Amino acid sequence: MSGNPTFTIKVQKAETSKIGSVDFENLPFGNVFTDHMLYCDYKNGEWGTPVIEPYAPMLMDPSSRVFHYGQAIFEGMKAYKDEKDDIWLFRPDQNFERFNKSAVRLAMPEVPEEVFIEGLRQLINIDREWVKKGKGNSLYLRPFMIATGHGVIASPSAQYRFMIIMSPAKSYYQGEVKVLIAEHFSRAANGGIGAAKAAGNYSSQFYPTKLANEQGYQQVIWTDDATHTKLEEAGTMNVFFRINDTLCTAPTSERILDGVTRKSLIDIAKRDGITVEERPVLVAELIEGMKNGSLKEIFGAGTAAVISPIEGFSYQDVYYELPKQENPVALELKEKLTSIQNKLAEDTFGWTEKI
Ligand code: COI
């Protein structure tokens, strides 16, 4: 509920729903959107009234700053429906906080909590039929903000639009994931925007990822820009390495996204007695670990993909196939996390919030 009694969202509902035409069993990730969207405009130094209206294309001035300077940020979140038809958000406070950190880094205005959180709640409630029950089903929520101000001067816009769109989701990566360890390209640099969920952090990955795809790898594991010796992120995810029975992952920094899935997995692993080390992990450790058998698993972790096990990696033109595990920690952690998210296991951490 909103803490501000004068806070309102203007709602205009769609006359008909598209839901009947959607094949929920065959959903490519992020391609189908629900009946409604939310937007809220910022101008003259203040946020206006949020509006929920039918999902539709929108008109924009071609000189809008977002088109020229990429002033754009986003979040990825999910809503889950339990067996009683209640709908739950997973740690929405974390996404809200990170969104506003990204906003500050991109010189954009912070979004009020009620616009973000109450906006999500009301939008999800209106499209609640789109949230399907059962493990593996969720509604992917995409809050984002773009610079809508007129003019191609290379300076922050004076106008912005905050929006939320929603897409029913199953899994993100299908099938095997083989990765290429970056030896030249970088995702982020010290002093840059790597820790922000900025659109540019993703578009800058497309070209190196395309080159990796051409070589038969689905994703790139990013290394530090200065030395390319430390492992940082995997594609659109944080990345974990299981060395013997220790789970290692790079510490968050101004180059690395403070992932909500990443921190939740660390908490679950620690609760269940798994040793977790947040420390720089070296490429050399992986090569050594392949030679002496200590490297057991690598997996990516993020909201969209949840956990994506990696089959093998290539470095300096040598392909290393990871050993098959009987009881992979990746799957154990995925099961525990998704059970909390889908309300199939007790949420002892207090992470889930009913809408
Ligand atoms: C997410 O996991 O929500 C992400 O941000 C990945 C996205 C690029 C699909």
C-alpha cells in the first residue's frame, strides 16, 4: 500500500485482453507482453501522476536524448503465483534501491518508491491472469527509465519517462551454455557504469557476444579490463565457480552488478553450510582446476535465467569441458531459490512480498 494518501495512479483498462492468443507453453523470453503498461513522466523537476493504460507503441520526439546518448536504465524482476492464487514479489526493495543507484550514476532523477513499488503492485493486479502458477512460470517485470527530453545536446535530459512493462516468462537460456573467456573485450572498467543496470552495459556486449556465437559459444565470461586475468560476470549474469566444495564469486565493485539472485544464492548457500568466498577468481585458477580436478562447476546467476549451468569454456583457443556432476550445487541452489520464490518452501529470509 502507498504511504501517501494523496498518491493516485490513473487507470485506463484495455477493452479486450490478448491473453487468449498466447501459448503459455511455448514462450520465447521477453517477447510477449501483458495487456497493460505503466508510465510516469518527469518534467519541470517533478514526477507527474503515474498512468496505467493498454500496452501500445508510443510517440517520441526523434531528438529524445535516449536515442542519441543512451541515457537509459532498467531492472529485471519477477512475480510468482502460488497455489492459492496469491501473487508474490521477490525482494522488490533491492531492485528499487538498485534502480535509483543506477539513476544517480546516469544523471537521471530518482523515482519515488510509491511510483515504483505501488505502480508494480497495481499493474500486476490488473494483469494478474498473466501470472501462471507452478515452478518455472513467472511474470518478468521490466521497470525502466528513458531520457525523453528534446534536443541533441550531449547533456542530461530535463525530461524522463519511467515505465513498467511485463512479460510472462519461462526459462531464459535454452539448452547448453558454452562460454568464451574474454581476452580482449571488456564489459566494464573502474570508474565506469558496470555496477549500474544501464542499457549501454548490455548493448556493448552484443558485438563480442556475436563473435563468440560465431565460434559456437553462447556467452562470454567477462574479465577485468586492466589485466583480463580476473573473472567477473557471465553474459547478462553474475558468475559462480565451485572449486572443490567452495563456491567462489567475484566481489561486487564498480565494475560488477550487485545481483539480487547473486546475493540470495550466497545467503542460501551459507545457511546450508556451503563455504562461499567473495574474492577475485583468476582465470589461472580455472585452468589449474581443470588440470587437477578441483574445478567442479561454473554457473551464471541472474533474475531472468535464475541459474544457468555452464558446460565448458574456451580460453586461448583451448576448450575445457567441465566434468559432469552427480549432484550439482547449481541445481540444488536453483531448486532452493525457486522453491522460496514460488512459495513452495518456507521463506525464512523474509524475501517474498505479497502484492
Ligand atoms: C535479468 O536477469 O533480469 C537481466 O537483467 C538480464 C536481462 C538482460 C534479460
